[in-house]
Amino acid sequence: MIPTATITETEALIPQSIAEQVLTAGPDHINYRGGVGSVMNVYARHFAEYKCVTSHKPTTTKWALIPFFISQYVRFVQTLRSDRAIRIVHLQGSFKGSFYRKLALFLTAKYGFGKKIVYHMHGSKFDVFYHNSDPISKRLIRLLVEGADTVVCLSDYWYTFFSENFRTQRLEILGNVIHQREPELETPFIRTENGPLQLLFLGAIGERKGIFDLLDALRQHRQFFTGRLVLRVGGNGETERLQSYIRDNQLEELVQFEGWVSGEKKHELLSTSDVYILPSYHEGLPISILEAMNYQLPILSTPVGGTAEAVHEGVNGFLVSPGDKEAMADRLMRFVSQPELASTMGLASSRIVRQYLPETIFPQLRNLYESLLQEPAA
């Protein structure tokens, strides 16, 4: 059996008549640790029937992914053979290994079974991946991107990239979708009044997300920020390096490492923070930023990928160039010195984020599916 999630027809934003014709393939959307899995988790809650094959799962050993993918590939083929209702295969993709897994599924579904293909690109560095690839890899990338019936990208930035580099059959923008906050979690936010500014970072610990730039900015301006700001960091990745940096630079008073957070802990951190920060070098359209906006948080980030389309400079946050530690420190000083700024910008975030909620995104997705289903079979 493939993983499915079933809800009532009246609750579904993608009704049974359409959902039964769509098979999705992508990373684990139940025990997920990433933005693509998070998006798929929202999909599963709003499809009347969510037909899904898991092509990747979190694991500590990369070699374990090979037998896992082979078993899932077999399941993918068996599903296409046995389920005659399926007409669309929706591939949720990224770059590097994800691309090659989706290429295998694309070739099988498109040319082996004649299915319509939606290639949904989430990869934060897909542009770098393409431009740095060797000629053979570039041909394979073009084969998938230009062979898909529809390429879905996350923002205007990515629309321009695909338009300038590929001859897609059809190219659509569909923003990432986030969960509505659960009714039982609709508690008043506990924001800072007289205490230090509560700054929050959630994401992979490493160079791409800019966390070490942030730590260095705090270190350089330790005298100003001590007693006025506390950074809480949640995530996985280079956690030992993070903790060593905090310890070696005596930042314990300024920085708290929370480990990997999800569920109630994540809700608690988002509810009690004043500002969300993600100083990334590369992004698709960060789920963590959209989730923080849904908790009425202002954002301090960088104008990479689709971020600048969610974070409006001076309205619901600030955007600084990747790696610009002085600009980062300056904007943090503004939040510290002008506490009302966080409240005003946070309210703007809650308005802007509505375009990424299910009631906005799923009608667009439904229209996409309907138009593909109206086309003759391959």
C-alpha cells in the first residue's frame, strides 16, 4: 500500500474526482525534516484522497537511501500498473540526488505509462546545480524540465530563471503552502515587553542558511546586544560546530541552542519570539519564513530566491545582502531600540501571508490539475 491520507469530501480542497487521478512522488511527508515534506504534508490534509509514493526519507546513512529508493521505485511502477484512475504524476523535486530520483520516475511515468507530468521545483540551489553541471547532466536536466507537461516554480525569481534557461511546455508559479494554525493553538502570543528581544532562527545549521554570519554579527557587537537580545536556534546539521562556536566565543548569554524542534515546541518558540531571522545565501521560498509570518512575526532575511516576494522591505521586515554582517547587526539594533517596530511589522506579516494559506493556494492547484485533465492523453 502507498501512504495515503483521507478526509471527507466536504473538507477537501482537491475533491475526489480530481484527487483520484493524481499520484504524487516526493520526500517523506509524515516524518519530514524539510520544506518539501512540509508542503506535501499540507497537501495530504486537503486532498480527498492523497495518493503518494515516498522517494526519499531522513536517514543517518546515505547508502541506505539506495535500497529504499529501489523499493519505492518498484512500488511506483506497481501503482501505475494497478491504478487505472491515475492520469497525472506530480513530482516534488529539488536538486542533486533529488533530481536524479525524479528523472527515473519521470522517464517511467511519461514514456512507460503515458502520464501527464507536473515537475514541482523546490530546490534552493537548482540554478547553481544547473549552471555548474557538466554537459551530459545539463542535457538530462533539460530532458526533464522541458519534457514535463507543466513545471511549477515558487516565485517570480524562479519563473525568470526557468524562462531564460529552458523551453518549458508550460510554466506556472505556485507559492508554497503552510498549515493553518490549529484552533487549539490559537492562544495569545506572548511577546517581549520589557525583557530582551527574542530572536528566532529555525533551519539547517550550516553555511547556506547564514547562521554563522549571524553568530559572528552578535559576537562583533556583543557589548550592545548583551542583556538586550537572546537568539534561540532550532535545527539540525552542523550542530557540534554551532555549539563549539557559542562556547569558544562566550556567547552563552546571547545564544540558546534548542536542538531540532517540531510540534508543540515549535509552536512555543514561534509564539514567544519577537523577530524571525533567516540570513540565507540560497532559497526557494522558505517555509520557515511563511510559518513565522503566520505567527505575526517580522522577518530579517536576505533577498534570495522567492524571499523578497514574501518579505517586503520596511513593511513586514528587512532584507540585507547575504553575508552582510554589519547590515544584519544594524537591523537588529533597530528592533532592539524600537520595540514597536516588531509589532507593526508583525501585523503586516499576518496580512501578507494569507496568499500562502490553503484557501488561496489550492484553488490555483485545482485549476492546474483540471486544465491538464482536459488535455488529451499522451
